[in-house]
Amino acid sequence: GAVVSQHPSWVICKSGTSVKIECRSLDFQATTMFWYRQFPKQSLMLMATSNEGSKATYEQGVEKDKFLINHASLTLSTLTVTSAHPEDSSFYICSARENLNNEQFFGPGTRLTVL
Amino acid sequence: SQQGEEDPQALSIQEGENATMNCSYKTSINNLQWYRQNSGRGLVHLILIRSNEREKHSGRLRVTLDTSKKSSSLLITASRAADTASYFCAPHSGGYQKVTFGTGTKLQVIP
């Protein structure tokens, strides 16, 4: 149980395009999900907290217009990187907090490469 | 938010040896998870241990938890080259605390 999936696993796109990444909790409901970013050889940095049915809360320094978050249901949150540029190339990892006991589980991540 | 700090930062051992890495955290927890990340790849969930548990096993993995010392250890027995990866702990205080990761322990298993 408690599996979090992400789609796609990796994506390569051209500069200027927008990319959507999905995060799903497969066997539990999650009112709250989190999005992290990991640069090469560094740890995960929390970008934003996504709440079902309301606006996301962004960490300091994260551009909310650049990284659009939609948490439309209790099992799905999406992160859209708008007008992506090479510096947005990174590993994006989501995490879902299980409603039942507040345990937090991480997805496998999505590698974004912007050419 | 609750953050785990892994120690050592890097560890290199021969194949077949055991590897031990530690995690310390600051405030009381509800549970603690260990994850593995191979270079350039995603996170793989290894084990979750709850605050009322002291030890847990999964295959060649053994995790201990000492809540009085606010620390956990991950032991990999009979290591293999495929165990080469970074290992992260994720302590969770429960409630609405966010989990953040430390820098991990980078394990290298030499064939």
C-alpha cells in the first residue's frame, strides 16, 4: 500500500514550451501533496505544498507563475512548468500525505530536460 | 518541518561487507522512512519504521530506531555493487509537519 506514482518518468522538451507532471496517490487519499526539486548531486528542496481544492503554498524564492500547481482531486496533483528554460532542467519529486494517518510518501520523480 | 541528517556523507566498502548509515533528527517523530536513490534515478522506498518500533527487517536491510537518541540506522548486509546509491532518511513528526531531506549518505560498493 501507500504508493505514489508520477507521470511521466522523464521528459525532454524545447525551450519555451510548457510541461505538465502528474502525481497520483494510487491507494490512498491525499488532501495535501508536496512538490520537491532536486538539482544534480544535491538534496531535495521543497518547492510548494499543494492542497486539494485550494491554492498551493509556495516556498520562498519559487515563482508561482512559473510552476503552476493544480490539486483537483484527493488522488491527483499536477505541476506545470510554464515556458520552460534550460535552467528548469531538474528532477521533480512529489510526495503525498495520507489522510488517514498523515504519513507522507514520495513518488519516484520525473526528470525534466529542457533543450 | 522535520529534516533528517544522514551520516556519514559518503561510504565506500567492498562487495560482501556490511554497510551502516545513520540518521539523526531533532524533534519527536511519528515514523521514519528510508529511501534509496541511484545516480540520476528516482527515489525508491525501502522501509518505514514507526515510533513504537525498535527494529525492522526487509531482506538484507535492517533498520533500528532509538527515539531516546532521536536516531535511526540502516544496515545493509552482504552488500552488492547494485546497492551503490545515495540513501536518505525521512523523519516524519506526524500531523501537518512537512518532511525535508538531508544530503544523504552516498554508498559505493566496490565489486
